[in-house]
Amino acid sequence: MSGHKTKKRKTQHDDSAPDTSKPSAVFQPAGGRSHTLSIALPGSIIANALTHDQKTSLAGQIARACAVFSVDEIVVFDDGQAEIRDPEQGGYTAFADPNFFLYHVLTYLETPPNLRRSLFPMHPDLRTAGALPSLDMPHHLRSEEWCQFREGITTAAGKDNSTLVDCGLGQKVTIPDEVEANTRVTVQLPEERPSNPNGLINGEAVAPETPREQAGYYWGYSVRQAASLGSIFTECPFDGGYDVSVGTSERGSPLSSILEPESAKYVEPTWNHLIMVFGGVTGIEMALRADDELQAAGVTKAEEVFDCWINLVPGQGSRTIRTEEAVWVGLTGLRKLVEDRSQR
């Protein structure tokens, strides 16, 4: 018979210990925010994944990184390194148009789960996207949670030129605007939930950026496609464009060079719109070669396109860093720069 004695678990609870049974990292807005963080990456990374599941999983990894680091915009650009052809039967694009497939899945994942069925008809691109890890962003609210902003979908016309909106609350919201049915809208609600559980809730349709600019919420990311490397910048949706652009390459300077105040390349935390651009398997250099407009403008080096030309992992042990890995590394490295900007 063994002489080993098992220890009994302690049943006494320490009231000072944190409760880890529920998530505690709930996003807390800290006042209006006008500055934005964007990333750009080529859709050709989808073409290098072999199966549908691998392609979908790759898109999910990108979306998760952007959610964790509060990225406001994702640009999917064509670097000319993947063949584009007509979609397959049923509109399936995973193998025909990797740029659109990545755009499609990223947009689906950003949408609050309760709105997806209405906004995204059955599509072969999305057949396994619902099984990806949840992004759980601040606007992915539960029905019992109250927030002064909420995403909803218009359902029917109300009275006096108003529109009813389903915001996932169990109660319909009415906004004083005529909006076409099945349209996604951002709605501003009263600060406190109305006491009448059965009546209509009065709300107001606002711009998608209002929760960020007015209250400081991280309200998900927008997604757009760009036809080339240069189009990332020429089609920028922000007034004045991106005032800081960061290109990534193993031939760049260490990331620390833009983070350290004593460095000549230090980026002051006064920027308004910052974008970090990632290359595909062949790097940003090949995207430049495929961009006829930049070539015609006499741009010969990829680093000339950017304000900063950065090596994310100097002395890397692996021969290559995959783009989905580079996104996590890059956003981690930029975190201090973003935090310093938020404190201004």
C-alpha cells in the first residue's frame, strides 16, 4: 500500500482574490478619440493557403489581431502576386479572387453576430467563418448589456417618417429617419436603459465613427479594398490622409528606432492617422513592381513610399515571417506608440 497521502483542496475563499470566473478586460472608453490606427496587407496571402479551411483560418487570425489591438481600418490591397479570375459557381472566391475573399470574411467577422444572418446571405465564402474564434469587440453586445451606442438593422417603417431598428435588445428602437429595410445603422441610445421593458426605445442614427470620436469606444474596424500599393494612400478615407505610414521589411531599420525619443527616426505621438503596411510572401518590393502608377512616377525603392521603413524582427531565426505573424508582431511593437498618442 502506498504511503502517499493526497492533499485535500482548501475550501476557504480569499475575499481579496480576483474573480477569474468571468472576463475582466471589458473595454472602458476614456473620452473621445479622433486619431486612428490602420493596417494594410495583400490578399495574395490567401492564395498561398492551400485549402478553404486554411484560408478562412488565416483571415480569422488577422481579424483577431486587429480586434485585440483596436485597429480601426483594414486595407486589403492587390500586390499583383495572385491570379484573379471570375468567381466559381455560387460566387465562391477563395481560389478565384483572394483579395475579395479576405475582404469578405473580415467584413463578416467584424459584424455583430446577431446581425450576420440578415446582412450576409448564405455564401460559399463564409461557410465555415462562423466557427472562427469570436472577436468579442465592444460593439458585439449581449442582449442584456446596455450601451449608449449600438449596431442595428432596420426592419420596417415606423410612424411619422421614422424607422424601426432591431438592435438585439428584445425591444425595437425607433429612429426619426427613413432608412431602407435591412440596412446596418449605428444608433445612439439614452445613457440609461428605459424602465418600460415593452415600449419602443427612442434612438438616433449616427455616423459609424461617432462612438469613437464622441465617447472613445473602440467600435470595430472598417474594411476596404485597394487596387494597388499606391491606392492604399490615394484612396485614404481620412481628411488629410495618413500622416504616418510604416512599411515593413527585413531590410528596414529596427522597430525600436521609431519608438525611442533619442532616435533620429522617432515618431512623435502627435499623429492623427497612422497606417502600417505588410507585404505578402514576396514582400512590399514586389507590390511596387506591380504598381504601374508608382513606376510611372519614378518610384524605384519601396521604402520611398513610406515615412518609416521598419524591420519588425531583426536577426529573425526563421527564414520567413508569415504575414499573419507579422501583423501580431507589428501591432505589439506599435502598442507603446499608440498608447502614448492616446494620452495626448
